[in-house]
Amino acid sequence: MADFDIRPTGGPIGAEIIGLDVSKPVSDTVFSDVESAFYRHSVVVIRDQTLSPAQLAAFSRRFGQPQANVRAEIQKGDVPEITLISNITENGKRIGSHDAGRYWHSDLCYLDKPSKLTLLHALEVPVRDGVAYGDTRFASMAAAYDALSDDLKEWIDGLKAANSYRYMWNKKAHEFGVRPVLSDKELEKYPPDAIHPVVRTHPVTGLKCLYVCEGYTRESVDMTEAESAAVLRQLFEHVVKPDFLYAHNWRLGDLLMWDNCAVQHKATFDYEPPLRRLMQRCTIEGSVPF
Ligand code: SIN
């Protein structure tokens, strides 16, 4: 019997784990309980964690192979698999990514083997008058798929789409101005587009999940540009309907883990300096979507 509590939110996604310290060695039995909760609830927070980058990397490795981020400049120094997400600037230099999570997305879906899960640990949370800002919102892609009409399910079955880091880069650069606009030549140092099914099967639960996102999905292949734009617009609007959503309101020390096949997510930018937000993150490689 595990001596920690797992408390589901009661919605389609989300649970919290209380009373577990992952900075210490975690037995196989305990890890198996955590992993089962993770696949059952898709977004799970382990509360009250104090973790160095090395400790976060060590716990993350229990799930599989950590991925090096394509942006070396947001790595956390001596632990290459840990990156920082923050709004903090120190000595004129941004620490970490200042514009991560601006669009709904699934992590690293632009790679042939996208992230299976992401672990995000709250080191600083923006709080004013007792209210924490900077929620991360999640949308269940299994619930979103289930709710489609049979006609639409039939239409999108077997479709593939291009997921593009390069497309996302310049979209973000133009819209938010945090990163520079790059030429096609400059973008070549980043991965080429990955073609993935629009509906993928979860490799563990077997559930069908929608796998297109406004952040990275550039076009649906094998159709005209106009058809692709129309189907993607319809799906992007559909996946974020309130019934499929869960908002994580952060507390200091939260270690949040999410399943990048079962959900997509988006950060909330409702705080500004002097309020500070600092997160350390690790992503774990998944399998080729099918
Ligand atoms: C992300 O998109 O990975 C970051 C989410 C967040 O900062 O809330």
C-alpha cells in the first residue's frame, strides 16, 4: 500500500498526489502507482517538492529518456535535460524561455518521436494578494475526440498533418516579439516538419486522441490549402471547449506531469514583473505516433 494520497479532480483530467517526496529514491512499487495515476488522469501534480535540477532529472528518467531541448540557450547549465521557463531577466539576459506555452500545443510534436510526458516544477510562482497567477490550462484530447460527430470522425480518420517548429518560431516572433524573426536559411538549424496522424492512438491506454494543435500544426497533408485550413480551424476551436478543460493553479513546489498524447496545454500570461515566475522542466521521449 502506498503511504501517499492520490486525489482526482473529478473532471476528465487531473489529480494531485500528497505525501510523496521524489527527491529521495522512489521504490518500483511507488513509481508504478504514480505511473498508473499518470496514465489514468493525464495531468498529475505531486505537491510540495524541493528538487535540484539533478534531482528533477533523476526522477524524470524513471519515465524514460529525457530529451535535449532544441534551444540550448534555455538549458539549465550543467544538467542539459533541464530547461527553464520564466519571465525573469537577470543582468539584461532572459533566464529561460519567456514565451513558452503561448499557444495550445503538445510538447515537441514537431519531432518524429514527440514527448511522452513533461515534468514542470514550480520554483517561483507569481502571487498577488494571496492569488496565484500564471495557470497552465489543459485540454483532454481523448474527450475532444469522443465528442466529435461520427461524420467528422470518419472524415479525419487516416488524415496526417505537418507539425512544424519553424512555422511556430516565426508565428511567435511576429505575434509576441520576444524572439527574433528568422529567415528560412536561419530556421534550417531547427528540425524539419514531422508528419503525424491527426487522430493518434494512445500507446498505453489505447484511447483515440486528437493530435493537432494551433501552435505547431501547419497544415493537413493530402488536401488543398483551403480544405486544410478549414478542417484545422474547426478542430482547433473544438479541442478547447470548456467540457474538455482543466486549469492548474500553481503552488510553490508543485511538480506537474502531463501526458502529451492525452492532453494539450497552454500557459496563461496574466502577470508581469515585478511578479516572478520560474519553472524547471524536463520532457521524456515518446514513441512514433500511430
Ligand atoms: C509549456 O508550454 O511547456 C509551459 C507551460 C507553462 O509555463 O505554464
